Amino acid sequence: MVDIPPNITGPTLLGILFNWGLMGVLVVQLYLFYEHSKDRPAIKTLVYALALLNITQTDMVTADTFHWFVYGFSNPIQLDEPFLNSWDVPVLD
């Protein structure tokens, strides 16, 4: 097993976990918006489209996490591969 310094993987993993925490906040806000919104249909469509885009981005980040930390466990070369990161960060962010 190869020792990988925690200063390489730690910030990435914390950022991903923070993303999941904010996804929980978004789901609650989206539910409250759905229940109590009296906005025009165009605004509702925009809100749901942006929420769907954020959910897609979180799914792609989760796939990246599995690629780097689960399937590439103790393989430092795997940490250098972008997998879906080349799409989810520049395009969806």
C-alpha cells in the first residue's frame, strides 16, 4: 500500500462532503418553494432547471469521488485522472 499525504486528498474530500451537505439544504429549500410558491411559471421553471443542474453536478462529483477514492484506493496515479471532473467543474459550475 502506498502512503498518500492527507494534504492531497483531504481538501478534495472535504469539498465533496461540503457539496453533499449543501445538497441537503437545497432539497429542503426546493420542497418549501414547491409547497409555498406563488411565482409565475417561468420563475418556477427556472428554479427547477437550476436545481436539476445542481443535482446533476452533485451526481457527477459523486462519481468522481468513487473513481478517485474507492476504485483507485491507494493508487496515487488514479488521483491524477480527471474522469468526469473535466465536465462537471468547468461546464456545470
